[in-house]
Amino acid sequence: MSTVQNSTSRKRIIQWSPHDTNSFIVGSNDIRLYNIKYTDSFDNGIYHHSHHHHSSTNRQQYINEDSAVALDQYSNSVSSPSSPYLINNKLSHHNSTGSIANVGKNFNNNNNSNNRFSLPQQNHHNHQHGNSNSHSHHNSSNKDQSNNTGAFSYDIEYPQDGWEPKDKKSISLISVNSEVQLMKCMSWSPDQSDPNLVACGLTNGRAILTSFSSVNRILKEFAPRHIRACNTLAWNPIFKHQIAVGLDKVRGDMSTLVWDINYINSFKQQQQQHHQQSIKGGLVDAPHTISQISDNSFSTITNDYTETIYQPLSEFTLSEATLSLAWLPNSPHCLMVGTGSKWLKIYDIRDTNTSQALTTHQKSVSGLCFDPFDSNRFATMGEDSLVRIWDLRKFDESILTINTNCKSLQQIEWCPTRSGVLATVGKDKNTIKLWDIKSPIDLSKSPKPDRKQSISNYDPNTITKPTKTHHSTEIIASFSWHPTNECRMLTVSYSGVIEVVSMNENIPISWSPHGNLSFSHGNHLLEGPSKGTTIEPDLNIYKNLKNEDGRYDRDISLKMKERAKFGYSANVEENVNLGTKINDEGINFLWNWISKTPGQIRTHKKKMLINEETQKDKNDFVGIHHILFDSDNYFLNPSVENVCGFLHYKSHNRFLCSSICGWGVSPSLPLELIISKLEKQYLYEKAVAMAVFHLDIKKAMVVLNNVSNLSKSALSPSLSKDREFNLKVLSIALAGFGDSGNTNPIWRETCKSTAKSFSDPYLKTCLEFLSTSDSKEIYNVIEDSSINLADKIALACRYLDHQDLSTFIDKNTLAVTEMGNLQGVLLTGLTEKGIDLLQNYIDRTADIQTACLAISVVVPKIFRDKRVSKWHSIYSDLLDHWSLWHERATLDIQRAANKAEPTQPQIFAKCGYCQNSFSFEAVTAASMVGGRSQARPNFKSKVPCCPSCKQSLPRCCLCLLPLNCMVPAVDYKKPTDRESWKAGAEPFEDWFTWCQTCRHGGHAQHILDWFQEHSVCPVTDCTCRCSSL
Amino acid sequence: MRVFHRFSTSHEDLIHDVSYDFYGKRIATCSSDQKIKVWDLNDNGEWGLSAEWKAHSGSVWKLAWAHPEFGQVIASCSFDRTVCIWEESEDEKGQKRWQLKATLVDSRDSVTDIKFAPKSSGLRLATCSSDGYIRIYEAMDIMNLSQWTIVEEFEPQKGSNNCISWNPSSYDKPMMAVGSNDPYLKIWEYNETGQKWVHLDTLSPVGNNNNYDSSESGKAIHDVCWAPNMGRSYHLIATASKDHTVRIWKLTNIHDKSKMELKEIMCKNDHRSEVWRVEWNITGTVLASSGDDGNVFLWKCNMNGEWKLLSIINGEERNEDR
């Protein structure tokens, strides 16, 4: 068995099995049967067993045929200096070819192997091919993973940063048949009952039958009279026991022989039985049972001697070489022969004296094959660069020529899965070209032939441009289409490198509005994610994936659709209640702010005795920035109070701001209440900090005491040791603060350095705050602190003077706006600035829903903005895409309800004769004739004729009654009175409708009834097919 | 567990385009076998063939659904140099059938791409042809789809155009990105005053993929997709190119030409093969790209604003399927 890399440059032939889509054979000095299968991580590993490594830039997978045999070698090559996944694959290969006895062991190893590159895989495989799976799960601790069979998605993969593409296929050598030597051509038997039977033509002219099912030996031999090379052989696709063999030229002898493989029947039957046994035993399909295949126990059953047959069934083609052969797909007795002297002949094997013949190529017909999609169509190749396409029914002239632009051709083959697609490879070339023969024929029929092209030497029957070219890294000796997978092909190079080529010409993709993706693979369509699955990984299963950067979060389009479905709308109270479902901190903050703030601001305004009427600004959804600096009353200078050495600024505005931020300590909201609330939520740090920020050190000490008591009582959830310790440290620090303030510089320094060691932002800020000595320091502490924005602002409002406060607020307003941080609405409010913030929020998250809904509270009621109407129309369009009509209508109604002025009537009715519009007043006046309408609340203003010109109004074309035009203005006049809107509305049946094309119409119900049985307009002589429009 | 349901379309050749309709309830496919097939989602959530017909006398490259406001309308383009408009309508027996409404025959070469304009500009169709011209047709009477007139025509460059994509936002001037056999993506805009399309800018790739053919033809742009705007203040355009790269471009200040800025914000060659198509999801937050390796890659922007590979989907058949 040769393992030498440079022994090489032999002619090799590769061929997929027509029966088992995962097996193929490669023939050269011997025949080898390979199996191709997916490793379960389809992150592709380059599978290469030679001692040198191909650059991994190409995606294809290689196996070096020469060195792919010895098992020991695989183990040794683990130490080869290459990337880890290569090692990994070798292990995998080792396992798969190793003996069955290792299965259990390997399976256990799966969880222990410390493979750094392993990616999530499905256990599905583990169970099926336990021994083949050496890709391990990332964490050996995840033993329960093995129970999650099926939880992994095996058609989707989540690579991490820095991944390298690897091949997902692994090729394993199943069997080597070294009995066959000096081979020139080979072909799988088309007989399905014997899926591993292969015929080979040798250089001595003999054709042999061999099989991989048993011991690999030659079963039969067919010997010609004169020894010469065998060029080609072809199984009869119908009479599967016939095989035609094409030989080199010998003077006076025939070069085409047809053999019957059942020449001696008894032997064959025995053989057949044997094959069936082995198939049932799963030997053929199971790639791991190599040991059983080569088990010598079979040899006792098999007949040892090779039978040689000398009597062909039929022979013809005198004194010429036969270079190519093909059976006619429609007439199984006829064989087409391409000869060395440029003839193409058709013989009937029952009567070999007559033949049809014609000259085709310049020199010889070296290749011949029939189109699997059209039994009359076939292609030939000659020694020149041309491929000719022929039709049997028009035998004298080729219908199409392909100029392949290479010196001479090596092989041609029709694609078995795509009609009219031919693959060619030139001699000593590393490119495979695909040709679509459909294209030029159809072009000639196209409506406007291009003048430019017809003038030039454009020949409509010649193709010169391939539809696809594949470049291989090595010179291709032979290729083979996959019989069923339209995008796959195998090539083998002269040096024995096997390459799995994917021949995709295009993979179209489409997204549905629901986040489904569909794409094609060949002529298959893939659509998903199917029910119960998601495109994003389930992080509970894919435990080695880290979602640090939010990459695996559900996509916003899905979130928005889901939120719209459970009732996320412009209804503020409802949105606050939906908080848990919305499950987004920023959004929930936003809606809480929207629901509470206007009330607070209104109370404030009342307190400040600002007259609503005189105030220009009606917006109650303003931000702190506005309250402090833009509102009319900022001149109210704060009063200053010194508490324990800290300057506490007080003003109404500042108080309003801090109450918006959730502070606002007042008689109605004592500090105790705030603190005890926080304690109930176990937010002790925040509770302490709150007390400290209000400079109520005693309360802070009380809280700290409570904590230590609680942790002793063990009733509450125990705090972590760290947390408890930190709180204790704080209590010691606080004890040093005393009543007089932080006058002691040593204490201050200690506080500062202790603060640094706290990880909790509240504790840290707490100490830093206490250790400050002037307002500048306070500013810095607040600025650098990482506590909640609301607390920061409240703190700033309390302790910063006007100058610092305005710097602080300005700076932060800018920052939150740029960040698109929804909490920043505190500062900006729902104002123009707020729209800037929301714009940045959209830029960052694409969550147009929240932006659109939130801003609809103020727009267009209070002010207008171009961007908002754009958002609204985009969001409406999204709802359209999702067919969420009710949600869309709700949105429009809510927007309308928020409007300051009622919607103007959009539909007007006017008389067709005098063009006067039916205004409400006119209509009521005209219909008053009968009686005073006020007596009847449900009065409908129905008019039989135009109030101004008294012409009668159009009538229903079916019942011929007047349409009783009900003027829409009636309803719009009382937009607030919901009841009358409902009561006054006409039932749908009484509405009138008309065709947009012929303008005939009538009562909706009548028209509907009519079109249930008819498709033509009800008006006589009108042929308009209204219903189909 | 499979995330993607795989089914055979029985097309006799490669599928060249797949397209969901506006609501995601129907899929249309077209193939080199010259047929178009329409698939409907049934109540069980399965896709069933609803119609198929021979549409062209050459490979059908692309198809596009019109906005449902205009009815069930599909446009298709083909190697046979024509664009066909198909409409589903009921015949006398109440059977739904797809009827050929119009054939647009102005192209002198294979028509490589077609896209409907945003709904707000009416029923307009842009076609892109190998003869180098972009032609924009409009159905003047949307009740009668047999009448289409060329409203605008321009030649972005000599030679073949491969792909076009409209700016889907109706709040901007009509704009279009055009990809051709050279590596430069061109942005065109309709100039109201001049009443014609003018070249606005060219995006030239910066991140070079050195591993590959450096000739210009080796960098042909196979597909371009302009992301849905979603109210963002910027635009995203993705390209798929022959030089193995998927790129995302960011366009800012589109209204002010002096301040307009084009930036390449992602350039990835993870496909390690020619990239065929790119497609944005409905919010422009996930990009799908497909490559010659048979894989579909999904790209998503993380919280730091970097575009990262989310997942790889493989369409190839596995042994397990059988």
C-alpha cells in the first residue's frame, strides 16, 4: 500500500455510487471505496492526511488518496504541526475506522476530551454514531447535555469570533481492492440488487467484475481474443447484465464487445445470495464496520477461483478503435460507438451487420454521453476543443457546439439533476466548466434579437461562455457528479487529491416579515425557523456561547411583533402594566415616567399658581433640563441651608425635579417611607445611601443595624458575606461622621480610600460624598458615580449650585441623547430634545415601535415633528406587514384621540348635478320637512334628493331605491359623544358602494349578494367585471 | 433538530430566486427551468404548491412581488431579455390563475434584476440589464396592468449591470444602488429639477481581500440590498461580491450632498468563496448572505455597534434526512 506522496501522477478515475449517495470509488492502481459523511459540527475541518498541508484558503475538502490508508499513520499525524481542528478530525477518523470494541470508550471520551475548538453539536449524532464523534462538548460538566437529544440544531451553527471555516464532511476509506491492477476504466453496475458491483476495463483488454461486498477479489473476467487496452465500458441501463467494452484497434478484429455477465448462471446466483446477506447485515452502509468486511470468514463461502469468459454476446466495429460507448436510453438493444477514426455509429446488437454512422469530430470521438433529461439528446467530445450536442432524430447534423477553449478535452458529463447542464474538463487543466445548452436556443426566439450581435460573427449554435467555472488547486484527472445532490461533484487529481466541490451558481435568500428565512439549495427550498425553533441559539443548551455583546438577543423585529400582539400600544396605563411582558428596563422606565411625571408637573404648576390659560407651553411632558433652565420661573433663586457642612439648595423647581426622580421628601412622602420600600426590596445599599444623601446619618445607622439583625435572624434571604462585610465597614465609617460633619481630614482621607474598595456603586458614592469638602468635589463625585441616573440628578439638584447644576445637567442631557438612553427622558422629556434622544435610540436599536408609541403621547397633540410622522408611517407599515390590522387601527385611534382638534371630515358627498356638497346643515334643513328631529335621538338624516337642486340622488342599481345618502358629517360633528356615534352609525348593509371602474353601485348588501353569483356588473349592458377587481 | 424545513420544489434546475410576498404567507420561486412556482402557507404551517407555469423562454433570474395594494402581482425577468408582469385573478369558475399581463421587451440583453419601487411612488418597476441600462417602468393605470411605460432610463456604466436596490424609504428622493461587474457600487438619485437620474456617489471598497483575484472583474458585485430604514437617521447598504466579501456601507446625511458620508462599516470574507446574495430582514437589523460554499451566514450588530457573525445555516442534505 503506497503511502508515498510523490509516487504519483497516475490516471485516476472517480465515480459516485449510483445506489448509495455517500459512497464513491477511486480507481488507479487499485480501487478504493470511500464513504463521505458529515461530522456533526458542520464547521468544516480540512481533512487531509498527507504530510504536507494544503493552504486552507479553499473551502473544499481534501483527502490524499495515496496516504489515506494506514491507521497508524493517523495516530502519528496527531502531532503534526497544524491547527487543532485538524487533530480533531484525525481523532475522529481514527475512531470511525477503529474497531467496534472502542465504541464505548470513545463515547465516554467525548465529554472529557479537551478540544478547544469544539463548537456546539447535537447529540443526535452521538447516539447514532457514537464512535465517530470526537468533537467534544465544551464543558465536560454538562453531563445532562447528552439527554437533550435533538435540542441542538444541526443545520445551524453559532461560530464565535475568530472562527475558522472547516469542512464538515469527512471522507473515510472503507475498503481497498488491490486485486484490480492496470485499470483504464471502470463503471458501477446499474443493478440495484448488487450495489457494490463494479466493472473495470484493464490495459490488457480484459474486463473484470469485482465487488466490495465481500473479500475484494475479482469475480469474473471477460477476455478478448487479442490483447490491447480497454478504453471504455458501459453497462446496459435496461438489461443490466449486459456490458459493452470498447477496445483499442487491432487489424482484423472487432473492438467493441458486449458481454453477458450471467454467462454461467449458477455461480451468479450464489453470488447474489451472498450479496443480499451482506446488505442485510448492514455491511455496505455502515462505514465503521470495516473489520467485518475484511473478516476472512466470508472467504470460505465465496468461490475462490475467478471465472474467465471468452465468448462475448456480440461484437462489432472492425479494425477501428472504440473510444467511447453509450447505450441508447430508449432502445436497449442499440449501442452508440464513438471510434478512433472520427465515426459515430449506432449498432443494434441483435444485428451487428448494419449500422448508422456519421463523421463527427476532426479526429476521433473520445467521449459520448446521453442527456439524462432527454433520451434523444447526447453530447460528444473529440480530440479538439469542441463538444457537440446531437439529437438522435436529426442525426446528420449537430444541433449545438460548445467551444470549450482548451486544447483538448478529458471528460464530459451531463448533470444528472439539472436539465441541459453539461460539465467539461480539459486535459491537464484544473478547471471544471459548466455549460447550459438551453441558453442559446431560446435566445434566437427572443423578441428583439440584438443587432450588434447578429452583425458580428455570432453563431447562435455555438456556446463559448460557460455558465460557471470552478477552479481546482490541482490538475483534475476525473470528476463525477453526485447522482442526487445538484450542487455536489467530486474530483480527483493526478496526485490523488480528492476534492468535494460545491457547484452552487446562486443561493437566493428571502426574509419574511415574521423573521422567517427561506433560501434554496439546488432545487430544494429551505424555510425556517420552523415551529418551536429560533434562529438565535437557546443559551441554556448552547452553554459555551456567551452573549456578552447582545449578539444572541432576539431580533428586534420579533420583539416588536410580539409586543404589538400582546397589546403594547399608545395606552400609557396598559403599557405600565405590561412591564413584565415587555421585559426591557429602558422601555419600562420610559412608560413609568410618562404615566407619573405630567401629574407631578401639573401639581407643581398649580402650586406655583401658574395660570394654565396664560402659559404658552402646554406640554406637561417636559424634562428636568427644561424645568430647571427653560421654564419662565427659573429666576426663583434657591434658598441655601447648611446641613452638617453641606450646602443644601432648595427651590420649588429643584424639589419638582427630585420628586420626578423619585426623591422629593416631603410630609406626604417621608424619607422613612422611601427607605423602608427599598429595604423591602432588599436594596440595603441604596437605602443606606438614600439616608446618607439626605444627610440623615441616624437613619442610615438604623438601616445598617436592621441589616445585621436580619442576617442573624436568618429569616430574610441571607446576604453574601462580602455584602454584609461592606455594609459593616460603612457603618463604622458613618459612626465617624458624627453630628458636626466631616471636619476631620484624616477621616475624610480614610473614607476616600475605603470608598475605592467598594464595588457597589451606592456604597461607594455614599462614602465619597461624605468625604467631600467643597462643592467642586461633590460635583466630581456625582459626575463619576455609577449610580442610577435618576439618583444622580436628584443628588445634583440637592447639593450643586446653579452653575454646577447647569453644567451637570447640560453635560448629561447631551450624553444621554447621544447614547439614545431611554432613561434620559428624565432630562429631555418628550420634547424636541426628546425626539433627538428617541432618534438616537432608533439608530441604536431599530425599536421604532417604542419611539413611535411614546412620542404619540405628545405628537401631534402638542407639537409636530417631521420625524415623528415618518416613524408613524413606518410603524404602520410594519403592522401591515404583520397583518395586525386591529393593532394598527388602535394606533390610529389613539393618535386621533390625542389630537387637540378633532379630525376634519375626510369624505364629502356632493351632488352629481349641481356640484353642491351635502353639508350637514343643508341636509338637516331639507329633511326637517317631515318633523322636528330633536324628538328622536337616533335620527338619521336621509335625503332622497339633492337639497339644493332637488334632483334625485343615485339609486341602488339592484333595488332601485334611492341610496338615502347619509352624510358623514353628521357623525364627525360630535366626536366626543361616543354613544351617538355608535347609535347613529348605519349598519354596513345600508352603506353604499360602487365600482371604481364603471361607477355603478348600490347598497353594500345587495351588491355583495349579487356578486356571490355573478361576476359581471348588475347594470344592463355594462360588461365591467367589477368583482374581479 | 432541524431549524429549517427542507422541501423539494421539483424545479428541473437551479432555483435562481426566492421571494416572500408582503405578508410572508406566499413564496415565489423561479428557476433555470423557465418556470415560476408560487407556494402558499397552509393552516398547518406547511408550504404547498399553489401555482406553477412556464414563464419565459430562458432562465428566469429574479422575481419581485408588488405591494398587495396593487393586487397579487409578480414581475419576473429572464435571460430571454424580457420582463413579464403576472397577475393572479379569478376566472369565470372562480379558479385563481396567474395571467400574463404585460411583457416588457426593451432590453437588448439578459435582464438581470428587477425591483419594485417603494409603494409611495406608485406601481413602478426598475429593471437592470446586461446591456448596461436601468429602465424604470410605471403602470399608469393600476387597474389595468397591461399598460407599462418607460418613465426613466439611464446607463450607470458601459457594460453589464448585475443588481439594483431601491432606497426603500419613501421619505427620501427616489434613490437606487447599482452593482455591476466592477467593484464599485454606484448610488443614483432622481433629480426633481433635472427630471432625470443623476449619479450621486460611488462606493469603492476599502478593505481588500488579498487572498483573491485582484483584477476588477474578480470583484464583481453579485448583489446589493438597501436596508429598510426603520426611522434611522442613516442608511445601510449591503453588497455581496465575487471577491468573497460581504460588505455593509453606512450612508449618513443623505439629503445634503455636501455633508453626505459613505463609510464601509463591515467587510468580511468568512464565506471563503464567492458571495451570491445579501438580504436584510424587515428591520434592517439582521443581514443574511449566501455563498458558493452553500452556507447562509447571518450577521447582526452587537451592542457595541460592531457587525458580528450570528450564525451559519447549511442547506445541504444530510444523511439523517433520508
